[in-house]
Amino acid sequence: MERLREKLHSQRGASILLALLFFLLCMMVAASILMAAASNAGKIRSSYEEQQKYLTLSSALRLVAGQLEQAEYRGSYSIYRWDVITEDEEGREITTKYYHIQQKSGSFGCGKLDGVLTFQKELDYLFSKEFPEYNIAYSSSFRNPPPSFNKDPSFIPPSLSVTVDGSDPELQEKFPAVTVEAEMDESRRIHLTATLKESDAKVYRMEAELSAQGVPAIEFSPEADEFPLDSPPGGAAAVPVETELVTWKLDWIAKEVAGG
């Protein structure tokens, strides 16, 4: 104990040098701890900001998906039935019954986005596949695939887009403008892509898909003695018919495409 006290009060250079080295070591350890703390704080702040961006994208996607879940489509067509009376060689009347089914423009509504997002052309095209082949000449406007169903692998399908921000009263928090693009495939699924661009050119994306509930179908069964014709005669009475509703339901929402 006495020897330690003498070293502490010693005026020799070795003791001072040891003290300085010990002090330097403490400073290096403290600096390392501060740097690690600052780095972790930066990572936490960056992670929090990124999380906020994806929460913003999620809010925009859920807002658009919520309106699409209110979307409804009904296919439309007309049924024509008429009789043709002829005479046989003996002058007896023969009545032949004919029918014709003709597609009409369907109806598509989309909640608050009605008139902004519409897939009526795509849905009418898909519904046209339910009609008999003889109806092609009279449904050419429906039978032509819309550009969004182009099979060329280099083709970029046109997409409908809407800009969403936090000014909507249904949202509890305000957020910057987000562009949401929507497109439909041939299974009637609607794919949404939300994009948020930062001033530093960094782009955040989030995606979602809605699955179709229901398939429009022709509900008509001709009688055994009825025959189809490719066009009705002038004056033939038409019976308008609408299909059951097709609606959509949110299937998934994620930062990446499903399975990514």
C-alpha cells in the first residue's frame, strides 16, 4: 500500500506516461462507444423514416383498394326470338323458331373513383368470350382485345393511375402525394402499384392485388325446336338481360410482388 502511494506521488516520467496512456485508452473506448451509439441512432432514424414511407404507401394502396372493393360490373346482352312461317309443297304452314344473343355494353362502377378508374373495356372483352361464335360479326367492338391484354412480351401495358394524398377525410393522417397505378389481367385480377418519389430520386414502391368474385355468364337455354341465326330480323323484339355482379376483394399487399 505504501509502495502504491509512493508511485502515485512520484515525479518520475514513467508514472506520468502510464497515466497518460491509461487516459488515452479511456478516451478511445469512450469515442468508440459514442460512434457506435451515433451510428445506431442514424440507422434507427433511417429505418423509422423508411417505415413511414411504406406506411404512407400502404395507406394510399388501402384507400384505392377500398374503393375497388366497392366496384361492381354487370355484363349485358339481349335475347331475340322470332318465328318464320313458310309453306311446304302442299301449302301447309310451317313455323320455324329462331333466336339470337347479342352482347351489349356492360356497366362498371368504382365507388369514389368512378370515372377515374374504369375497366369496362377489359371486362366487356372477357365477357364476349362467353358468346357463340356466330355472334363475332355483331360484337367486333367487344371481341377485339384491349391494349392491356397485348401478348407481345416487349409490350408495356397501359395502366390507369390516380394520385392519392392525405387530404381525403377518410384518412386520419396526412401524407404526401402517392401515384397508384392499376391494371387488370385476363383472370380479372386487379394489380395495384403505389409509387412514392423522394427529392433525392429515391423511389419507394408497394404492390397489392384484388381478386375477382364471380364470373359473368349467359343464362339462356334455347328450346329443342329453336335454331340460332347470326342476326335478328328488323322489328324482332329484344329482351335485355344483365348478368350477376362481379366484385373484387383485396387479396394481398406487400413491398414486393407476391412470393418475392
